[in-house]
Amino acid sequence: MARRGGGFPGGMPANMNNLMKQAQKMQKQMEDTTKELQEKEYEATAGGGVVKVVVSGNKEVKSVSLAEEVVDPDDIEMLEDLIVAATNEALRAMEADAQEKMGKLTGGLGGGFPF
């Protein structure tokens, strides 16, 4: 039986070079998107805007801003809760943005492979 040129046994693509180029392009796009996300900042507020937290795409808290009226020495616990709530919301926004952007690149693979 004669072999056909250009292919691999088992049904692998005939042009592995194209496949490799596509994989390299996707890897570059993912690296660029990751860098873009890391440089981005996400802001969230709590308590009707009296607490504002800004986080980076690297999951670092960049700043915390407090309105003067929220600083009550007799209710430190409420202020702590507002800071936690704003921080968590900013981190959720960052994660949602990252999942959306990476999902577009991976075609919904969830950013991972089954191996």
C-alpha cells in the first residue's frame, strides 16, 4: 500500500508547521493579554461610596480611600467590614475581566487543558 506524503499516521495534521505557528501566535496573545491585565487597575466601593479600594491585576491592593464620615472610633468593626467588602468586590471585578479576556483567546477552554 502506498503512503501519501505530508501526513502522519493516526490522522495528525499534514502541516505541523502551521499548527505550531498558530500555537505560538496564541501563546503570544495570551502573554500580551496577561501583561495588559496585570497593568490594569480595578476599583470598587462599599457603604454607598464611603470606602473605595483599588487593586491591580496582580491582586495587590493599590489604595484604600475612606470618607471622613465613615471613620467612627466607636465602630471600627463596621469600617473593617466595608474595607473587606470593597476589596473583595474589586478582586471579583479583576477576576471576571481576566476570565472574559482569556476566554476569548482560549475559545472557552477555561484557560487549561485536560492534561
